[in-house]
Amino acid sequence: MAELGVEVAYAGPEGQAVVALRVPAGCTAWAAVERALPHLPAGVVPEPGRLGIFAKKVSADRVLEEGDRVEVYRSLTLDPMEARRRRAIGG
């Protein structure tokens, strides 16, 4: 069975990681994240609905291609509108 070279990436307050993997052809984005989980920073809890490939949101069942980088997104801690408001008033 053919294998693909892919990466799983995470960046957040827990730390950053880019995990290079060899996965079987037909592997999904979520399956790659599950394989990479032991190598991600402690405390990271990925969610199937928060994945992307090269900054484009994808579903967990997206079949990977050679060279894909699966990005694990974290939940927003602050609403973007509120963040802009706080920056505008300096606090």
C-alpha cells in the first residue's frame, strides 16, 4: 500500500509543534491528527470540526494528499469584535 508524507501542525498557548508523518493512502485529516496527538504539546485537545489544510478549513473526513499540512485550530478565547473594540479603546 502506498504511503504519503504529511504534516500535522499546532500553535497555541500550550506550545507549537509540526509533526511529520507517513500515512497510508486514503488517510483522513482526523486520522492523521490522531496519529500525531502523542507528539503535540500536553493539554492539546483537538476537535474534528477545527481542522484546516494550508489555512483552508476542511472536514475531518477529508482524504489527504502527498505534502498536505493538517492544521489543528484552537477555540477562540475572545470574540473578534470584542478584541477589536478592546484594541480601539486601548485596553
